[in-house]
Amino acid sequence: MSATQTVALVPELGEHRAEGDIERTRHEQSRYGTDPVGAVDHEDEHDEHDEDVDDPLPNETPPRDRSSRIPRHAFVLAALTRSIRLVRVGVLTGGGDCPGLNAVIRAIVRKGERVLGDDVVGFLDAWDGVMDRRTMPLTVESMRGSLPRGGTVLGTRRGSPLDHSDGVERVRSTIHDLGLDGIIVIGGNGSLTVAEILYREHGIPVLGVPKTIDNDIVGTDLTFGFNTAVQIATDAIDRLHTTAESHDRVMVVEVMGRNSGWIATHAGIAGGATVVLVPEHPFDIDQVCERLTRRHSRGRYASIVVVAEGAVPVEGSLPGGPDPEVDRFGHAQLGGIGHIVADEIGRRTGFETRPVLLGHVQRGGTPTAFDRVLSTRFGVAAIDAVHAGAWGSMVALRGSEIVTVPLAEAAGRSRPVDLALFTEVAEIFFA
Ligand code: F6P
């Protein structure tokens, strides 16, 4: 096969048919393992997916003979297809990856294809895939086995059409040429803010699904991925307790969360931390050291200090670290405050102190059962919202209900940690 390949993009789209060429590099072909023709030609989809089909989960029944064609929409109720307009919808995952992304996609596809008779098209690498028309078919078969998988089968990137002078027009023509009703954007604060601008200023039909381990999206009580990140951090803290006790040490654990202290507060409470430092409350290093010294003077020895990556010292109380590096999308790379705090605690108290940076471990691997359920509910609600024509909205958890809220509620904002949880619960356990 040559390094690039020219294909007809959407052979079955009638008047939306695009004879335009797309190019796909050898790297992309090996990464996604799909032939671009198959990416949009459903006639061949089953054969291609067979190569990548995983073993089903124990609770999923595999097709009896995987080499045989499963009739498309075999389970669609005839009565439903008569009364519901079928849709053709795109899906992308944007921003940092997060456990539960595949579970959302799987749920969109399951309900879309099997219940509503829809076509679901996946865009590779977030908005880049929309602008460059790089797609993969999303079907129940191709998503089989993806529920417990971390990461995203679609790939993800930062950046948006708004970064390119012709970006919005490229998105618009992709939607038109592929015959899409719109695009479901599974993303965090940045992606949802871009989605809202595309909808409000350019009339692009988008629907949001809130994702991030940081849990900092306004409009939803929870984002999927957060529960998993907290569990990973808590498991790490549990392990650090025993080594800290054995060596009579202070362990300073830095967790993610950007400018919110959700992960730090929840993991700190769940892991029995001695002190938790969050971005919403600038910390006083003298006070932190006093607390540790007091605790140790009572005969306790090991201590765990949880520091959110965005935590900041009270002005003038601690030499600040270097300014964070900013990537080409303007995204500041946080991290490093844990080392500064650990050095300072060791220097001021004389206690042997070690920093531990949990980093991207918190984003990797399988989602917890809770996140699998939340992701699945979000996915089902998203395709329902598409059918309801709720473009410009985002699915959200409010209490125990899944609802839709305007994207404008979330756009350009960040949700701080629940201060009552921090001051009335977490803080009373501080040394
Ligand atoms: O937003 C999720 C998150 O993991 C943050 O907690 C963290 O600051 C950031 O992404 C890290 O981004 P990157 O993967 O680009 O280093």
C-alpha cells in the first residue's frame, strides 16, 4: 500500500456525495487499522471490524458466527423506525483523554444503531478529524469490548477550528458533505467552550457530553472520569501510608485537577490525608508545617499531604515555582508544586519528606463501575437529545437525574470545589 491513499469519501450519500479526495498517512492507517473506504462505506463494515473485535465482556453475548453479516439494525423495532426520524451523527472526543470515553461512545452507538436505526460516524483526533474528514465507522460490532477500556478509540487532541482561518468553513462543509445532522462533542471545559461558540456564532449543530477527571464543568454535578481518578489517587495514598509509616516519613502527593481541588479533596478525605492543599484556598506553608509538627509531637509519625497541582501559596509565604510552560494551544502544563512543598516541609520541620507526583496515571486504565454507568447514561441521553433536536445543549447530571442544559452554562467557566465539603468535612481531619 502506498504511503497515501486516495478514496471516494461518502459513496452512499446521494446528493451529499463527496468525490473529494482525502489522504491518509501510513501512520494513521496502522494506528486506527481501518481502510478509509470502509470508514464510510457500511457495505463492507462487518468484515473490517472483525479484525479488531475484542472478546465480549462476560455479560455480552457474541454473535454466534462472527464471520457472518449481522443485518444492520436487526434489533430496531419496526414501530419505532416508522415514527422516529433516523439521524446521521458525528462523534468526537476532545481535550485530555479520560476513563469512560469509550463507554460513552459505545452507548451512543448502541442506542443509536440498535434502537433508533441511526448512523454514527466517528471523527479521529477531535476537531482535526472533522476539518480533515478523517473518520471511522462506529457500530455496535466495532465498539464491542470497549466498555472497560480507558483512553478513546477515536484519539483526541487539543486545538479547535477556531485556531484556523478556514476552520469553521471546513467543519461546515464536512457536516454537509457527510450528510450529518450534527456532531456530539465529548469534551472538557475547553472543548465545550469551543462547541458553544461554534453553535452560537456559526450555527454549527453540536451537542456536548461533559468529560474530565477534574470534575470542574459548570452545569453538571459530576463528570465521568472523576470517580476513577479519585479511586486511583486513593489507592496510591493507601499504599503510601504503609511505606511512610515504615520510614517515619512525610509523603507529599501531588494530584491533578487544574484549577480546582475536587480530586485533591475527595482523595484526601478517602485516603485519610493529614493536610489537603487546594487551588481555591491559597495555603500558608507555616501553618502546614505547624500542623505536621503538632501531629508528630502527639506520637504520630507518618503523614500524608495531598497537594492539588493548581494549589498556590499565600502570597509571599513561599518562593513561587517557575511559571508553567504553555503548549501551542495555550494550555498551561501544571505540576511541580508537590516538590516545592515537600522540600519546604523537609527544610522547615526536619522530617524526612518525599514528593510523589501521580500525574497521568490518574487518567489511565479502566473506568470504575460508577464511571461506566455515568458514561453509559450520558451516551444514551446524548443520542436522545440529538433526536430531540437539542443542539447547543449538554447532557448533565443533576442530583440523580440526567438532564440537558444549555452549553452556554458551561462555556468559559470552571467549577470550584464544593467549599462546604472542604471546610466542614475535609478540614476537620487535618492534624
Ligand atoms: O484536564 C485534565 C488534566 O489531566 C488536568 O488535570 C491536567 O492539568 C491536564 O489535563 C494535563 O494535560 P496534558 O495531558 O496535556 O499534560
